Amino acid sequence: MTMIRNIITLTLNDLALAFKNKTIFLVLFIPFFVFFSLKMVDQAGADFKKITIGILQKETYPPAILQAVISADKIFTVCRVASVGEGKQRLKEKKIDGLLLKSKKEPNSLALVVLKKESLQTVSIVQSFSALQKATEGNNINWISDVTPLFTGPIQKQTLPAWILMLVLLVGFIILPAQVAEEKEKKLLLALLQTPMREIEWLIAKLFLGMILIFTAILFLHLLGKFDFGNILSYAAFIAVGGFCFSSYGIFLGFLCRSQASARTLGVIFYLPHLLPSALSDFSQKLGAVAPFLPSSRFYGPVKSILLEEGGMSSFSLDWIYLLLVGMATFCFAYLLIKKRWLM
């Protein structure tokens, strides 16, 4: 009986600590967030949305196909573009769902350019064309003879931007908040501030630590996978801006917590909402609409463009300004908290 009573007492004590350290909130938050994210992903049976198809103004398409697509205005919205380059740019910006070009394989069929070949949107477009063809001509040669993704290359490289985002957020939301909270919890920060060291010096050192960890992790990933760096100057500049933003963010989160356990909990609570909307935006129009408001999406989009499309930093001025402003704001908040000796 004594043994059972001791086990029950220790279990209740551990549960009390879980409530005190906010661990129980993390256990409840993760299933809730996953459920909410899955609800945001487009599902079969969701409201039908017309497909926006881009066609070239000066291109000569097979008349029967073009007329059928224009007539099917309940399924397709036709958007005319001046050139292939403009069409691909609109495709990147998700202003159109697909771009129709004349097929080089079959003279009386078309090639479809899409953002991602494996996406649900592409399957929907191909199925819609197939159904329209059967209703118009029966079982003749397929109108769509080729489907070309905008992002080409090995699957490893196509997933590289998502892994880079994960590494940056891991440092910013998991490692740095826990380290800041540890120095507060063990009174190491207070002891350092008793010396001639100033608060701004400690903050800048932590900021440099986060940026160095981010650069090291990304460089190691590139060396292991033998990935090229695309436009290396733009790439390095965006990693630096993103590292500054999320390192400042992480330091600020660390100051909001009293202990390492609560910092890890708060870090995960911020980590998942910043990671998943960007990673799942290609599968959900709802998440795609939410993602641009998050700093992670402002980092992920340009990095993906630089690595996969050889884009440059000059094309994403609003994104790096956004990241700089978020980084400066969270750095200033962290400075105010350290001056007030918050939870120390």
C-alpha cells in the first residue's frame, strides 16, 4: 500500500509540475492545431472553384479546343497573357492555375504548365479537361498531351526550401528561447548584468549566436546534399535577414518565460503555426491566404524562388523589409524586458 501511495503521490506531483511548466498546454495545443490545419486543407466536397487558365494572346490554338474552353465558363476562366514569361510569373503568383501552350508532341493537343505536377489542383485541371473533351468530342486524342511543372529538378532540391525553413524556425523558436530562459532561471543573466556588461551587448551577442547557428546548419545541409546555392549573394542576404528576424523573435519569446520548460512549450506553440501554413499552402487556398501574414512565409517564398528559379533579392524588397521590421520590433521588445529585469 505504501508503494502504491508513493507512486500516486509522485504521479500527481509530476502532473502538477506539467501544469506549472505549461507542458500540459503543449499536449493539448498540438492535437488542436493539427486538427485545425487539416480543416483548412482543401478536401473533396469543398465548394467548387472555377479554374483560371492562361492562354497566349498571339498563340494559335486548335479552334475546337479553344472554343470549348471559352464556352465552358462555369468551369474555366480564361486569362490572356502576352508571353510565356508573363504566364509563368502569374502562375508563380497563383493568379492563374495553369498555362496552356501548343504541344510539341501532338499537333492537335496542348501542353499544360502548372505550379506542381503532383498537387491536387493539377489533378483537378486534368480531370476537368478530360470531362470537357468527352462531352465535346467523345474519346478522341487527349487534349492535354503533356503536363510540365514550373519547378523542375530532383525532388530533394524541390523540398530543400521547406527544410531550410524548418532549420531557421528550429533555431529561432526552440533553441534560443530555451537558452535565454535557462540563463534567467539559473540567475546567470543577473550575474552577468552585475558586471560592466550592458544589456544591449548581451542581446547583440545572443543575436549573433542565433544567426551563426542558422548559417552553420544551412551550410552543413548544402554540403551534405551537394545542393547549389543559386544566386549566392541574394541567398546569403536573405538568410541573414531571416536569421536576424527569427533570432530576435526567439530572444523575445525567451524573455516571456520564467523556465526552460515553459520556453520550450511557448516555442513549439509559435513554431508549428509558422511552419505548417507555408509548407501546406500549395494544398490549400485558405492556408495560402493566411500564410503571407506570417514572417515565415515572407522568408520561405523568396528562398524557394532563389533556389529553384534563380530569383534575386531585388524582386522581394517588400519581404526583406517586412522581415527587418519584425526583427527590429522583437529586438526592441526584448530590450525593454531585459531593462525591466522581466521574470528574473
